[in-house]
Amino acid sequence: MRKAVFPAAGLGTRFLPATKAQPKEMLPLVDKPIIQYGVEEATASGVPNIILVTGRGKNAIEDHFDVAVELETFLEARGKLDQLAEIRKISDMVNFAYVRQGEPLGLGHAVLVTRDLVGDEPFAVILADDVIDANPPATRQLIDVFDRLNGPVLAVERVPRETISSYGVIAPDLAAEPLGDGVYRVRDLVEKPPVEEAPSDLAIIGRYVLTPDIFPALAATKRDRTGEIQLTNGLRELLKTRPIYACEVKGVRHDTGNKLGFLKAVVYFALKRPDLAGPFTDYLTALGLPAPIAR
């Protein structure tokens, strides 16, 4: 797997006014922007090329992963070599390419505009809002299933029924032969079904490994009632011609696309830091909160 697509053209309206002049993907979880966690996951999964789908006002993302000559010169002159190494690691991480989406017309459209850059090969899609702490990395788990079954793979997670209508949902093929623990053949997919109509509690989360035949399927997909092209609907079209699989990712997922999920992620990653866990725990305890469980 050589390429990963990062859709990052959304307007981030849930975080206004913080995102009025700053991409939501650049909001920091402790001291790293949200999107860097996803890029590091791709790198750790063996994916060397990143395709960022951007839009107006997203220049900060491109600048973050570019070489910062003035900053590097300043840090070197001041002898701040640890910080210098950290900054250089960002720009040396992987190869980046950028494509503009133009209008935010849905996740399916964001994937479709990468067609020329992806070419005729399988690729991953990583939604940076879903920050997943996993070993092996979530994307690697999907790639391993793809290598074994030779078909598109969606990451899924069991979610409470009352929240199911916020997700795309799979209907697993229970009559299919067993494919391993937490791996399913997909019988159908539904985008944001009403609770009473959801075919399962297996929600699609922000990781995919796709094949290039998704592009003609997306091109043939009609816009939904909001005028967007949904990736779930494109996958449903693709399902008519080939098997699609789902994999329950083993790890801890944080949905940083909403305020509560973002705050939980900040606390989670702060408590994983050896330099912060102790003092931060003391602070939380001083507020009268129970001491967090060490992870």
C-alpha cells in the first residue's frame, strides 16, 4: 500500500470561532495537531505517500508539513536540538501531494477528486477526526485484512444503538464463511439510518482501504438530499460488482470532530505522556475529580 488520502476540506463549523481562521485539523491534542496523529499512523503502517484533499483556508496544513527554514535555523542557533529534531521529523515524515476539492460536496466527492493522483492502485483513506490509538496501527490492521482477502476493507466499531444514526452502518453477511475474529463480509451499507432501521450496531469509522474501481462507482453515485456524494453510497454501488469486507479495529478511538470527543482525546493523550501524566493527575485530583486510571 503506497498511498493514503486525507480529506481535509471541511469547514469545521462545530469548532467556530476557533476554526474561523484555523483549520480544525490543526487544533492541537496536547502539542500535536489532530492531522499529525493520522499522518504518523499512515507512516507507521508502511504508507509512504500522503494525498491531502484541501480547500480554501487550509494553507496552515500544507505549511505544517513543509520545511520551516527560519524556525530550524533559529532552533539550531539556540542549541535547541531536541526541538529541531522534532520539527525536521515532521517535514521528513512522508511524501505529500495536495489537491483542492473546490466545494465541500461530501466524503465521496473528496475521494473522487484524488482519482488522478491515486491512479490504478489500492489506497487507504484516513479521516483525521478519528484519532485511533492502536498497536498495530488501525490502518495497518486494515491493510493486513486487505492483503489476505484482496478486497476493499472498512473499519467498523460497535456503537450504542442510540448513536447509530450518526454513522454509516454495515449489514454483515452472517451466512458467509467465517473470515477471522472481527472480520465480516458486507451484505449491505446504509448511510445514517434511523435507529429502528439500522441493520446492525457496526458503525463505519474513519479508516478505509479501497481499490481503484471505487472511482467509477463514485462517479455513478447520485448526490443525496443535501447535495453531497456520500462514500457509503459509492461503496454500496461497488458492492454490486465485488465483495467488500469490514474489520473491527482493535484500539481506542476518539472522535475529535465534536467538542466532547476532542476534550476526551486531550485528556487521554496527556495522561499517556510521561512528562505530563503525574502533574496532570495531581491537578485533576485537586479539582475533586477521581484519579484517572493509568493506561
